[in-house]
Amino acid sequence: MHADTRPHPVIGLYVRAATLEAAEQIALVVWRCALNDLHWLRAWTLLRAEVPLIPIDADWPL
């Protein structure tokens, strides 16, 4: 979590998915699950779920 970023905090996580759209959906599901367990997050509103494309090295275990 990057709480000092402006204008909004950023929560980062690593997601492996077949497509960018699938990765963004997974990030959204993770956020919703976090809201159920971490009630203090409910003070925040998810503005967007974006996933940058990071190339995976051929030696990275699948």
C-alpha cells in the first residue's frame, strides 16, 4: 500500500492472468474481498482497477 501517493492512495498487488481484462477483474475481486475482512478500507472508494503489463521472463516458473 502506498498511502502517501497523491491525490489518492494506491494499493498494489501482483496478479497472473491470461489477459489484461482478466487481471483487472481479479484485482477488483481482491478489493471486494478485502472490504469484507478489513473494515477500515470501507472509508475508501475504489476509483479504478488498472493493471500494467509486465513481461514475464522466460525463466519465471509458471
